[in-house]
Amino acid sequence: MRLADISTVGVVGAGTMGSGIALNFALAGYPTFVNDVSDAVLGRSIETIEAALKLMTEEGLVTRRQATAAVKRLTPTTDLGRLGANSDFVTEAIVERASDKTALFKKLDEMCPPQTIVASNTSWLMLSDFAADVRRQKKLVVTHYFAPAHLVPGVEVGGSPRTSPETLSVAYELMKAIGKVPVRVLKERRGHLLNTIQDAMRHEANRLWAEGAASAEDIELGIISTFGFRSPHEGPMRHWDVAGMWRWPPDIRAGMAEAEVAGQALDSEVREKIREQYASGRPWFVDPAHFAEAVEARDREFARRLKALYRKKDPR
């Protein structure tokens, strides 16, 4: 299958995530079936989508004409078979329970045409946890959105060891086609990439609060005003680059590497890979010959964010 072969899509599960996912497709021009267990649930989903479109229109993200057209592309249905038979790409967005997903994937495997790709929005489980017995193994994929799904641009795209490169490529291109920022997940694991990172921060925040190190308000404030302030421009690896840590003395970098691996149940190969990267004295992304330019670009971006978020008045 190619991206051009996808003309109609389906979303199973019309809750908060499913509604946002369906809205992405409808805004991008795809006729979209939305399925759930009752007309009442589907009615609430359409109301949620219309409210989201009202906000997006007021904020200038879409026009009224685009919003009206998107709603017309949505087809709510309690008939899963109708969705399956008419969709080229189906996204599952039901409850995060392996047994429920197993039952659904078996049904979709029977109902969908052979060429249809079936995706899961699972935030923590793996395809191997609930879809191991599905026949179309090559056409199963994970497209993990982040709430609110119609606004957060990033979507993780991955699969199981049996997912075909063609399926991964089509899913990746489809995410770009609906205006998302696809992030490739190369290895199947619970929590994928970003929930693993996000959960580590939440665990530490909860622990520090419970120990009395700070109030919940100050923990949130600290995150938002420090590395949260930087995050739209840089993650931890680019921060290593533009902070110049790759140029620090070898003994300092070695100590940082040991701090990274200490107390973690890591394979010896993983430990050595981290140590080697820190010891190498090379940045992840920045060309050392253009380090000064990279720092200036970073600082200009931060200056603009500082003015927009914290300094409303023009000092001149």
C-alpha cells in the first residue's frame, strides 16, 4: 500500500483521544468513520469535536469553512463492520486494556479488507501484548498521539518486529499528511519513547513532593520556567550540544557518564554505549565548526520566548 491508496479512514473509540484523532483526519480532508458502542457516546464525541473546532477557529488555526467541512467528513457509526469494510487505515483508541484490544483487533482483522492498515494509539502497551494472533502482522502499526491529540503535533510511529517497512513508511507519511510531526520508534517497548521519559520526570516530581522537598506549585513552576522553557527548542541531547558539555574535561564527562548509568538496571552494552558517547567529546547534532552560530540561534529563540511569555512590556 502507498499513501495515495488511503482514501477513507476509521477511528474506533470516540473518547477524548479518539475524537481528537478523528478531527486530525477530517481536517486533512479524509472521510472519517468514528465508531463507539452507542449513539449517545458518538453524539458527545461530535460535540467535543465541534467545541475543539470553535476554539481552533477563534485562535486562527482553521477557518470557519475548514471547520464546517471537517464536521461533514465525519461519519459516526455504532456498526464496526461498516467502518472496517470501508476504511483503508483504522486507528484503535479504546481503553488501555490488553484483553479489550485483543478482542477488537481480532474483529478488525476479519472485517477489514486485506490491504487495510490497522493502527493502535496505545500509550503504554506493545502490539505483541494484544495483537500477536492477528493475521495481518505486517500491516499492524502504533501511532501514539499525545493529548490533546488535535493540538499536540508529535505522534510516535512504531510497530512490532513483524510490522513491514512499507507499513511503517505509509503510517509515517500519513502522519505528515495530516499535519503531525511523526517520531520514529525503532524498537518495540512498553511506554514507547516519550512516555518513558515523561514518566521518569513525573515519578521524581511525585517523590520530591512527598519527601517535602517543595510544594506541588513550586515543582510545577520550576519545571515550566527552566527546562520546560527550553524544551520547545531543545531536548536533553541538543542541550548537551549548545551548552558545550561535549567540550568539558574528559574526567568531568566520565563522571557524568557514571552518574547516568548508576542505579539503573542496564545491559552492559547499553552502559558502554553511554560511556563511549560521553567520552567521545563530540556533540549529537551541532557541527563543532559552527558552535557559536548554534548558540546564537538558541539564544535568539530564547529571547523571543522570554519576551512573549514573561516580559509583556517593551522596555524601550
